[in-house]
Amino acid sequence: MKQVEKVLAYIAENDIKFVDLRLTGMDGKWHRLAYDVSQVDQSFLQNGVVFDGSSIRGWRDIHESDMRLIPDLERIVLDPFCAQPTAVLMADVVDPKTNKPYESDPRSLAKKAEALLAELNIADRAYFGPEPEFFVFDHVSYDVSIGKASYEVFSQEMSLSSGIGSVFQPNAGHRPGTKGGYFDVAPSDQCGDMRGEMLDMLKMMGVSVEKHHHEVAAAQHELGFKFDQLVQTGDHLQAFKYVVKNVAHMYGKSATFMPKPIFGDNGSGMHVHLSLWHKDKPLFQGNGYAGLSDLALHFVGGVLKHAKAVNAFSNPTTNSYKRLVPGYEAPVIAAYSQANRSVACRIPVVTNPQHARVEFRFPDPSANPYLALAAILMAGIDGIVNKIHPGKPAEDNLYERPGEYPCLCGSLEEALASLASDCEFLFRGDVFTPDMVQSYIRMKKEEVMAVALQPHPSEYALYYGV
């Protein structure tokens, strides 16, 4: 009742006209239902609303489509992009027949993963610090039809624009070039002010921000926000994508979280920093390799053991595997090491032992944040429960020593097959369920087939004259 009163007070104090309920589908897409403030009362906030679940990709069939959306009253924020004052409440999906969380609702699933960690008496908190990268283009177009398949992207920062222009259409000439954009400054970095505005908008949506900078590739960027627990981090990542896309749109540009939107330059990753805590004690701090505890090493061992299955959630698109190839700072080796960025798990160097953590470098920002982070946590829990040691650390550049360590998946098809054969660790505590995993695999196989059956422009270049 207290939270209901707080939400109603916020609505009144901020002269809110609409209340948005936000939910996330299995594919990671954010959805909204906007209600006029006249409809928002105690019953609305406590009991939620019924909606058509069959219209959300990968969910119920039409004959069992009714589902209930329950607002999470712990956090209400203002949407900075709406003309009318609009408040946003995250929401969880409940099966109205059983009144239990819907097994395919990613946010509810993430809550179960957090609860399992405490139930097993491993830790009371898991902190996640993701680092999603993204590209911003001045122009993007694409077409896929019976007789045509094409795409075109353009940014003033990309090297392809270096020869464009004339004395009548001047070209300023400042651009970072291929692999030359890391921590760049203006005028080569043309989006510094835009990134700053993105951070301002994120703060308005309740996200604690830290930094922004240009990334390695031309037109590639990164914003930093503070670590948090699993569900809150998932919420922040959804707000992050929403803000980035909308601010870019306001600037007449287009932002994308595709892992590999351009050929020949770095792709976009989403490195995930992770640590476990019990009360005020950091459980990853210890006297083992790189200052880690045995519990931390077992967590790493579990993630590396199940990495190929986790790939299905952390790298969930066919495009993901155009990034996960050697030579572009992509972590394709299922190994761990301190400060070695060619491995799937890096142990960051820290000046304060309490900051001990691990960094999983293979996820990318196309992932559904709730499912990807929950899958990583479940793999780590399995490593702790079964005391899975990750083996010897890899200290060298493993791109120069192929075959010594196993690799991550090379395609979405391989990742889905790995998930199908290695999913028992996800079922502990009914966090993931067999039906949910099978529904997810079916949904993603449709994407694999859609790409596999479409002739590619490169195939015309290679084979048309055969």
C-alpha cells in the first residue's frame, strides 16, 4: 500500500498525463501500453491489466492469449521523449490462470535467477556492469525482397566519405579512419555532444551514469553506467537502448546495436563485469589467481563450461557471429586470464581488492539483457555448486596459438544446438523451463532460416558468372 501511495503521489506532483507500462519480449524488444492518468488508481497499480500475449513474438498462441501485466511499483521515472508528461513503470507478466509469473517473461525469469542465488546460500547479491557499444550512422537503408537484397550505411566519420565533396560541397576531412577512433576527440569525433545528451536523458530515466567516449571503429560509441543487480541492470539496459536510439533520431541520425553492421572494422560487444557479494563482503576477493577466491574461479569455470549454450542468449543473432571471429578484438577463445583481451573471460586489474570481479567479453548488445545476464549467472552458479575449475589461465595472445583452447560458437545455428544439448544447468530452481527454452530455440531457428535461404549480394559477386 505504501508503494501505491508513493506512485500516486509522484503522478500528482509531476502532473503526469499518461502512465506507460513497459514489458520485454523474448527477442529483447521493449513494448509499451500507455494509459491515461484517469485510469490509474489503486486497483490498476495492484492488480495490473490484461493484454493479448499472442501478439508478443515467441509467446502464447491465440487460443490462450490472455495474460496479466503487473506494474513494478519500486521505480517510476519520467519518459524524456514524450510531448505529454509520461511516467514509466516496468512491469512483469503473470499467467492469469495460475496467478504465477509467466515462464517466458524475461524480467520474471531474471527475478527467479536472483532468488536462486540467495536460496542456495551462495550470495545475497550479484552485481552486473555491462558495457554496450553501438554505431551511429547519418544514413541507413536496406531492402530484402524477392528480387532484391541490399543495405547501405553512411557516416561522415567513415573512411568511405573521405573522397566525397567538392569546392561547392566542402569536406572537412577530419575522421578517425579504420580502427582509429578509440578515445578520439573532436573534430574527428563528431558525436561528443550527442553522447553527452544521451547521458543526461539516461539520468532523467533514473540510470546512474559514469562516462562516454568514442570507440575503436569509426562511428562507434560507448556510454558507461553504474553496475547494479540483475533485474535493475536489465531495466537500465532497456532504458539505455531506448535513449540512445531516440537521441540519435533527434540529431537526424540512426543508432544500431547490431554487433557487426559494417565490414572490415571492429564490431560492437557488451562486455559484462560481474561480482558476487554477501552483505558487505566481496565473495570474489581471495588469494588465488589474480586475487580471486576459489568461489570466483568456480564461477568462471561454470561459465566457460557452458559458454556455447550461453552464446544462444548472449549472442542471439546471426549477425553476432560476424563479430565473433579472430582478429577484431573479439573474444572467441573459451579461456580466462588477467588483462588478456583475447579470451572470453578477463580478470581486470584492480587497485582496491574489494573491486575484485570478472569480465565476460563475448556477449553483445543485441542480447535480451534479462535472459543473457540470467544465463551467465546460472552457468556460474552451476560452476560453484559443482566446483568446476576453469583450468590454467591463458597468458599469451591465443590468436597466435590456435587449437590450444576450445572456441566459442561460430554461428547462431551452432549456439542453438549447444543450448539444446546443454540446458540442464538452466533448469535449476525452475529459473528457465524446458518449454521456455524450446520456444526460444524455435523462435531463433526462424531467424537462422530467414538468413540462410536469402541469396546474399556477395554470392552474386562470387558466383553469378560461374
